[in-house]
Amino acid sequence: MKIVYLNITYECNSNCSFCAADHEERGQIGRIDYSTIRDILDNIKLSLGDQVIINGGEPTIHPELEEIIATLSERGCLITLFTNGRKLKDKEFAKNLLEKNLYQVSIPLHGNRVIHDKITRCNGSYDETILGIENVKKIEEQKKQTRVELKLVVCNSNISIAKETLNDIINFQVADTILISTLFQTNVACSNEEIVSSKDLTSAIGGLIDELICSDFRGDVILYGFPLCLLTNSQIGYILSNTRKERLIEENIEEIYVDYKTLGEKIERQNNICVILECELHNYCQCGDCENYKMFRKELKPFI
């Protein structure tokens, strides 16, 4: 199976203090056009059931997004759209996207209005994202076709209200999946002092998992960027029992990265998984990038 990370633009209508793209190209030069994408997809030779993750920047501001999604849909791909949700405030725009056989839409909530807008560095972004989530909920209540993933990225700006934010996510009653993530340790995140210490992360992540255990949420749960071996046995059991099997890490997955500079190159999964191959949780633990592993390595307690 192939997983294609399709970063169609580095343009964005937000300017997040921990931007994972961490990219210097925020103008049109960071965009890849539809005809180029179509040619790359022809070379990749996608098959039925291959996964394509459309990302950015903010992909919903790409002028040819609908054509890109339609082409992927014709090829039978499972399409996930990563978006900040702001443009989904337009109900017709949201409806048009969700009707194009999207497998999943993934939207982050960073906190309450004050914290969310502080992180995005864009006044009004919280209200737009909330409207976007509400529109997705209304559309999905009718057609029940696209999975909805809501995510919480824990950083210094929102760690103090992380539990409240998680409960807001649960209370939307729209999420099929809740993703809890630590940060990619990009230059932007580091310079804005958004990286949380390993000690504080361990406490916060454990508390969030306990909150989910005690909640009435019955969907899928994904933990990204944090070693499973730092959780309690009950927390580990909860994560393993609530992660869909297709999200587990397999050896036969071919990952391909596409943006305007990297036109379909294979990448190594090693940067996204636990490097302790002997650990029995190795294929379940999505520790994140190499810098995340380095941050936790003195505290790791692998199951060997």
C-alpha cells in the first residue's frame, strides 16, 4: 500500500506559532498546480485503496483543490484533507468538498477563542474554525460519508487548558477520531517557545488519556509524537484498543512525499516511528520525528 503526502501549497490564511510546515515559501511559489500534480500521480501509479493526505500550508485556499480531489477520487484513493477549517465556514464550499468522496477531514482546535487566535496569530480564526466544524457536522448528519478527525496539538500556549479543549472536542459530537499530538520541533515552534518539556508533556498527555477514558467518547483515538511506554498500563491499553488497525505501522507501506520541490520522492518511515525495534509496542507507537525521540530518550521504558 502507498501513502502519499500531497502538500499542494505552502500558502496559509493563518500563521501558527508552531507551524509544522516551518516553510520559508509562503507566497505562490510554494504552490503546486493541478497539471503537475496530475502528472506526478500518473508516475506514482496509485491503486485502489492507497491513501493520499492533502496538506499544506492550508490546502483549502488552493484554487484547484476541487479538481485535485476529483482526480484522486477517480483513482479510488482514500483521501484525507488536513485543514484549519476556516474556509469550511462557507457551507456551500464545505458541502462541495465533502461530496467529492473524501475519506476523512482533519481539523485542529487549539483552545478557547483567546488561545486559539493567539496560536494562529489571526483574529477571528477560532470563530471561523468553529463554524467550519459545525457545518461539517450538519452535512455529515445527513450523508454520513466522510470521517471527521478533530485534533489537539499540545503546546506551551494551550497546555493549561488542554483538558477543557479536549472536552470541547468531545462535546461537538461529530468526531469519529480524536488525535492528540505533540509538536514537530520546527524552528518556528522553538523560536516561539511552544515546545513543552518532556516532564510536563508526560503529565499532560496522561491526563488527557484519563479524561478520554472517563468520557462517553466511543470513537477512535490516536496518540502522535509521544512514546506509549511513558503511559500507565491502563492508558496504553486504552490507546491500543481504540486505534483503528489501519493506523498501525506496517512494514509494507511505501510512503511518498510531494510538494513543489519534492515531486514524488519516497521517504523513510523511520522518522515517524519508535526507533527501538525490540520494543513489543514498536508497531503501535507513533513517537514522531527524531527530535521528539531525542527529547524523551532518557525516560523511555521500552517493553523488551
